[in-house]
Amino acid sequence: MNWDSWAGSRPQNWTGNPGLGPWGWTRTPKLNQDSWSGLGPHNWTGNPKANWDPKTELGLHLGAGLTPLPELQRPHVPCGCPRVSPVSVPTSPVGVPMSPFGVSHISPQVSPCPPSGCPHIPPQGVPMFPVVSPGQVQSRECIEEVIKFAYDEKLFLMADEVYQDNIYDKDSAFHSFKKVLMEMGPPYSETVELASFHSISKGYHGECGLRSGYVEVVNLNPEVKAELSKLVSVRLCPPVPGQVVLDTIMDPPKPGDPSYERFQAEKEAVLSSLAEKARLTQEMFNRTPGIHCNPVQGAMYSFPRIDLPPRALAAAKERKQTPDMFFCMRLLEETGICVVPGSGFGQKEGTFHFRMTILPPTEKLKILLEKLSSFYTKFVQEFS
């Protein structure tokens, strides 16, 4: 990288607080992997991520909103904000959301009655629709259904599209909310307000430590956009090295470029490895009686459902833990394997899950899955 050719910035220097953005990049960026480019500099802002999260800022000021489950529940983000209501969605037999989204299930939840303890404000947003969460890919039909619902109810859409490269299922594909919105045409394409998010932390690059990403807004009210710009202007600028990486990710090497062949080979190796580990995880979990795992269509996690015997539920209650937390803590203490209990995701009542990454190297992942399956069998026998 020749820093002198990159908009005059060096890693130790400041940029504008929103980041350099497409107007300062050395190449024209492609903001989504389905070939939909940005609308221009006034619709884009960089996101330092280490200092603030635009999903949080937007969500906290929506007045009230809806977010689909299961979704990681954290108290400092909109899905944990008292003004943002979790929304149950149709589930498959193993308790994980599958397409279509099922707007009929959430329409009754859009009412003038806000969550308890909030002012009398109806929901105004549908924040954070992860394209793959947890491990499932939304179909185009699903996205169209959500957009129509947002149009009918005058809701603001926030699409978290950080896993757009991580699609492993041959029958699934990434469709950005922006692409679908524009192809649906008027009145949707001219009126539905949308914010799309992407990051360098996921995908095939996985540069988590560099902390950079962006939000692109579509059809945003000019007054609201001005307030968003004001909010960004009082924050520190995104780290310059992260902006450089974001530049290369949004506009990777092209055929004829010196690094193109090597780039393609490395990218394919990463994604092929993840796809193989997704398949391996599903197969090995489903071999174990009592563990049920949907196909891992995308992202970097599996979200298997586990059957737990009544005595295990009673033991968890004695310890004032949720059953899946009890299982996960025992798993950690006895095997050293760390997974996240499904109760932290707003799982369907009466079901128990855990979320596990598929990132370890393949051989280590095989050992991990074997140890986890053996522990589960032993755990069930202990409490049967």
C-alpha cells in the first residue's frame, strides 16, 4: 500500500470524522456483494465501531421498534433497549427461524401500546435484520415480505448485512435489502427508509481488530440525515488503517490486476474451508441423539437445539440458572469448550439451544465436536 496515493492520509493522521468515504477513496466502491453500488457520499458514513454503533444510535431514538428472534440480546444495543421489542418469528422443527419470515406473526405486535414503562409511542422501526442469523439465509421472498410490511406500517428498516460473503448453501444467495427495495420499484423504492450496515470484521477477511465498517442510508428524511451527520461529526474519526482495509474489501482486485489470481485463490480457500466446516458441524451434531442442527447455510455459527431431561431442568433451577446456561457451564468446566447459551438470544420458550462458532481449523473442529457430543451424551445419562 502506498499511503501517499491514498487520499493523502497516513495511519497516524486524522481523516474527517465520518471517514473518507467513497469520495475520498482511490477507487469507486461496491457497497454490496450483489453489485448494488452506493448512492453517493451523502448517503454513506464510515463507522469506527470501537467508539459507537449507528444501529444503537438509530435504534435508541426510533421511539420504539421490533427486532426478530433469535438475536443476541445485549443490554446496550436496541434489541435490549426497553423501547425495542423482540419479535417472535415462525420456527422450523428444530427451533431456528427459516424462510419465509411470516409477517402475519409480527403484524399483531405492531400496536399503539409500547413496551412497559415507555411513553405512548408506537413502533417506528424494524432494527437489525441479520441476513444470516443464526446460520440461516433470508430468501428474496422473505425480504420482499419485510419491505412490504415496513411500507404498510411506515417503519424504518435497518439491515445488518455483515455476513453477505458467508453463504455456503448452494440453493441460497445473498440479496441486499437495498437491491430488493430498488427492484420492487415504486412506491416501495421511493418511500421505505432503509439503513444498511457492513463491516470488515466478518466475511472472508475477518479483520475484527481493525474496527471499521459503514452505514448507507436510503430514502432517509433530510432532517434526520442532517441529525445523523451532526452525530457523526462530534465523534472521533474511524482508524485510518481500518478505512484502508474497507477500501480494499469494497473494491477488491480485478482481472488483470497483479494480485488478482492470488486474491481469488486465498478468498476461495477461506470460503471453501468455512463451507466444509459448516457441513461437518451439521452432520456431526445430527448424529448424536438429542442434538438437532439445521443446515448451516451461512455466517460463522451453528445454533443446535438440545433435548434436556427433567432432572437437568430441576438442577438448573436449584442453581438459579437457565437450563441451557447450566449445560454450557458444565460443558466449559469439564471440557474447556465455550459455547453461548440460547437463552441469550430470546429462543423459543420451552426449547434449549447453544450457539457455537465454526471457525476453528477443521481437524480441531472435528475433535471439538466429538468431545461436545460425548459430553452431551454423558450429561443426559447423568440426569436421566
